[in-house]
Amino acid sequence: MSRVVLYTAAIVLIFFSNLPLLQADRSDDTSRINSNLDAIKLLLDSRDFLAAQQLSRKVISESKKINYLFGVSSGNFFMGNTHYEMSNTDSAVIFMHQAIKGFEEIRDEKSLIKTYCQLANFLKRIDCNDSSIIYYKKAIEIANSTNDLNGIADASYGLGTTLSQIGQYSESMELYIKALNIKEELNDKQGIASILNSIGVLFWYQGDYSNALDFLLRALPLRIEVNDLQGVSYQHNNIGLVFREINDFDKAISHLKKSWSIKIQLNDRRGISNSLMNIGSVFLLQNKLDSALIYFDQAAVIKEQLKDRGGLANVNRFKGETYRKLKLYDQAFSFLNTASNSYKDLNEPRGYLESLVQLAITYFEVGQQKKAFEIMAEAESVVAKSQMLDVKDQIYKNLYEFYNSLGDCKKSLYYYQQYVSVHDSILGQSNLKKMLTLQLKSEYDALMKKHSILKDSELMVVEKEKDSKTRLAYFFMGAFGVTLLVLVLFIYTLKNKQRVNNELGHQQLEVERQKQELIEQRDEIEIQKNLVIYQRDRIINMLTDLGESIDYAKKIQQAILPSTPVLQHYFADYFIVYQPKESVGGDFYWVGNCGNQIGFAAADSTGHGVPGGFMSMLGISMINDMITRESVKTPSTILSALRQNIINALGQKGREEDSYDGMDIALCTYDKNSQVLTYAGANLPILISTSEVVEPSEKIAVHYDGLIELKPDRMPVSYFDRMDSFNEIKFKINKGDTIYLFSDGFMDQFGGEHSKKFGHTAFRSLINSIKGLPLNQQKQVIWTTLEKWKGESENQTDDILVMGIRLS
């Protein structure tokens, strides 16, 4: 609901900020830009990053026109934020540097502090900790010089988070306390909650779980009070992790799943991957290893997509430990070594130490004790300089167990003492209370024993002083006692028999009740089973109908694409590699007459599957319709008319709610008489293999001897910020020249040893290597290269289209 409110407010702000376009006397240009900046903040809060980015781009453009430097710099700041949220960290850092340059020029210290802090935060998140520290310190320096209390608090807190990440806990705590005091003075509840959370995490890292929970739970109601849904998610996550550390797994899973649910609601992919990883770590501790791996694998996929190196290192460490417990040691070594190297590169001592501990345990389990002790020695050396008590606890405990299993009593005892010392430090006051309780119990037992001895001595003296006459009295009293005891035992036996009979009666009634419940449950299960079967059959029927509809759409698309006889009529020789990602695709090719010339094109529509198929059929129909007109014969006029038709057909007017579907296309015409090829492109280039020597220019690139690239205009065939006319390039075609048209699907395909995109450079190299072969062999090489690149582990990323054409 809150996201809807934020989004509505953003639209209202944008509407009123643009009223000057209709009523110029209402406000000036800067007021409209400032209103748009407020709208961007609301869009970011509602996590509509694409809309925020588009509006930021507009703010930058309008601010440049009137030389409004604050608007330009603020637009760059927000562009940096949107790029970061959309996992384009390199672009985010560039925009932040541009914002800093602008704010320095207009001497806007508050904005400078905020931008330096945000840049430092981005760098910390990608584990560039040294650079992060530098920029936080710059922010603190500016805030101190201007006595900006809020700036001092924000920058000090940010610096503390980076120092915590590299294990400098004492320095981090000092900065947190400093920032917390200022935030409490300013009554900044959101800031207070963030710092309380980080202090709790710091206590957790040092093994002080009682204080950790105290601070984390204090932050939660503040997050709720200020309606900080993202913050509420953080609190549940961290509280769950502390419960994980103290082995309260039910509470851990409960809080972690609450955090995961909120992350899904916010579409926070980084947060979702962290939640998956953390839930998996609880299952790992419970030895539910198959469940743990399922969660770790899902987390790894997202973290790879986000290029989250630190997060991926954490997942690899957990996966390594899981495979160790499964006795799959090759996989364990692979993941743990990868994690260890990543932590070392990223300067993350905590993760590095924890991965070393797991590596040592794994080597010890496979019988390589020497290697295990070497790794533990390194871990012991590193941890000695840190304040990570929980990691010390792990190291000493495992060294004690190593030496104990080898029968080395001396070293085993030494490390056991070290382990106990550190463990007691972690337990702290709880341990003291246990010791005090034991001490008091011991003193009480000693006192009672002393009292019993004195009492026995006094009785012995009394017994010796008794007169023989009293013995007879004791005899009668003993006889009476025995008689009384027999009577009591008889009554007890009778009562006990009655109690047993009553219990048997109750048990029989309970068995009957449970039997009835089982019958009812059986009937309910039968009903649910029949319902599931009914729903399954409905789904199967729906999927069958859907599959038949898609197959029919595929037949329609194949019928619209040029047939083999048509292609043979127009081209001397050709090949086509056409592989939609699904049954139908958004890539298409076209051939036809443009007056007295041959026209041909390759296009990549927005999307793939059924939506892409609709766009491709729309594109082919529009091109066939346009070329019947006398005025639309050249590539540039065809593309301009096609763009206008798509804009009209989809109702695109530049509004935020509009669909921005369209296509990228390379379109050519060829005059047989003059042997001149005319090309125009919207984001798609073409390659030509030629025997001619060609000079490179702004629109023509020479990549290899005899392979040139004709460059397109960088705008799509749809509504766009830039709506210029399309440029044409003319090129003389000689006998034997080959023209290559293609979409970007081949270049975007993931594969290879490192699971990366094939890329434009590799594609051009591939074409250069096969350009001298007959076209049918070229097609086979392209197919083989694609399948080899994908391998068995990668799915097809996008629709793929590659055409090779010889015109003479």
C-alpha cells in the first residue's frame, strides 16, 4: 500500500511540475526541475528504478539547457543511485563522480557530504574498502568544517560500517557511539534505528549474543514506527542470524523467512539472495544438507547475476562446508578454495578465517593432517590480531579436537584451555551466574552435612544414657509401627489398583477418540486428493490448449517469414541461422522489392516468445505495406515510417505508463545496375567481407583485413528521447562479397569456461575466420560454435539470428 501511495505522489509531482509547459507564467524552469527531483526521490522509495532513471535523465537534459548546475549534479546523483539499484555498479560510480564535480563547483557542502557517503557505500558494497574509507573521511572533513551535525553522524556511521567489514571492531564501535549520540540529539529515529542495528551486528561479530539481541530488538520498533520496510527486513534478518548462532533454529528460521518475504515484496534481489543464503545456513547447522544446497544454489544464481563478489564468496564457503559434511571432498575443496581466494582479494578477514577453518577440517578428514595444521597455523596467526572471539572459539575448539584425535595430550590440553578461556569470554555474565549458583549449592550441601553429623552424635549420647526399662516400650512401639505400615501398604495397593483401572478406562476412551480423528483425517485427505487430481487435470488441459495455441502461432510466423524459393530468387547464395529462444521469437528477417531494387533486413523485436512473436509479425506486415507506396523506397524512409507506425500502433507518447516496445533493425537495399548497397540501421550494424581496400570513417569501421562494419544510428524503431532521421551509408558491392546481418542474440549468449557472454569482438573474429568458406560451411561452423559455447549447462539466453548473403 505504501508503494502505491509513493508512486501516486510521484505522478502528481511530475504532473504539476510540468504544468509550466502549458502555463509558462505559473513558475520558472528551476521550480519545475526541483519538483521533478522530489518526484525522483518518491520513485526511488517505491523502487520504480526505471522510471526514476528516465526522469533523472530528463532533469539532467533540462538543467543543462538553462545551465542549472544544481539540477545537473542532483540528476547525476540520482542516476548513480538507480544504476546501483539495477546492479550497474560501474555506471553508478561514474555518475557519483560527476555529481561530486558539480557540487564542488557550486560549493554545495551538504550535497557533497551526501554524495561522498553514497559513493563510499557503493564501494563498500563491492568490497573496495580502501576507497570507501577515503571517501567517508572526505565527507567527515567537509562536515566538520561546516559544523554539519547530521553530516558528521552519517559519515561517521558509514565509516564505522566499512571498518567493521574489515574487522576493526573497536574503531567501528567508537564511530557508532559518536553517530548515535548525534542522531539522538537530532531525534532522527531512522538514523538511530540504523546505528542500533549495526551496534547489534558488531556485538554479534564479537560473540556477545545477549547485547547483540538487545540492540537489534531495540531497533525493530523504531523501523516500524518510521514505516521503513527495508529496515524492518534488515532487523528480522539479523535477529534470525543471532538466533542461529545460539542454536535456536526455530526462531532463526521464523525471523529469516519474515525478512525474505519483505525482500520479495520490495523486489530487492540482493536482499532475496542474502535471505536464501541465510536460511540455507540454518539448514546446514541442522544437518538438513539437501535443503541447504537448494537454498545456496538459488542464492548463487542471483549473486552471479548481480556480480556480488563478497556475497558469492559467502555462498561458496557455505556450499564447501555442506559438501564436506556430505563427504564429497572434491567439491568441498573447490568451493572453499574459491571462497578463500575471494575473501583474500576483497580484504574480508572474517570470511577468510572462516573459510580457512573449513579447509583445515576438510584436509584433516581426508587424512592430510600436515596441511590441516599449516592452514590452522595461518588462521591462528591472523585471528590473534583481531577481536573476533567467535572465530577464535572455532579455531581453538578444532585444534583441540585435532590433537585429541591424534593422542597428543599436551597440545590437546593447551588448546582446550585456550578454547575454554575464549568460550568463557563469549558467555560472559551468563557463565559467572552459573559459577555463583554452583558455589552457593556447594556451601549449602556442606552446611547440611555438618548439621547431620552433629545430630547423629547427640543421638548416640542419648542412646547410651537410656535405661534398659525403656527398651520394652520401644519394642511395643516398633510392633505397633509395623502393624500400621502393613495397613498403609494394603490401603495404598488397593488405591493404586483403582487408579490403574481408571487410567485404563481413560486410555480406552482416548484410543477411541484418536481412532475417530484418524477416520475423519482419512476422509479429509481423500477429499483433498480428489481435489488435487481435478486441479491437475484442469492444468493439464489448460497447458495442452496453450501449447496448441503457441504451435499455431509458430506456424503463422513461419508462413510470414520469407520461404526458401523466395530467398533463392533474390540472392545468388545465402545462409540463415535462425533459432528462437522459445517456439516463436522476436527476431525476424525480411526480403522484398523496393521499386527496382532488392530490399532485405534483419530485426530484433522487444522480448521473445509470444510477445516477441507478435512484434515480429507486426513489423513484417508494416514493412510489406510500406514498400507498396511510391514515397517509401529507401532504407532511411522505410525505418522512419516504420517507427511512426509502431508509435501510432502502440500509442507511445513518451508518458511513463506507455509501452516502450519496438525493435532494432538493419535494413538494406541493393541496386543491381550500379552494384551499390544502401544501409540504414537502428542499433544493429552489419558486417561486409570484401576484397576492396576501405578507409575507416565515423560510420565505417575496419576490424580485420577484408572485414568491415557499417555502424547504425543509436536509437530504436520506437519512441525514444532522440527521434532524428536515420542516416544512410552507401557501399559498392563486388562479386564474391558477403554481407552479414544479425541480431544481438548470438553475442549475448552465456557460455564458455567462465559462463560469460560470447561478445561482439569474438563474434567478429568468428566471422573473419570463416569468411572465405562456402556459405553452407559457414552456417555449419556458426551452429557448431554456438552449441559448443553453450555446452550442456547453459540455457539459450535470447532469440538468435545470423544471415550471410551473396548478391552476385
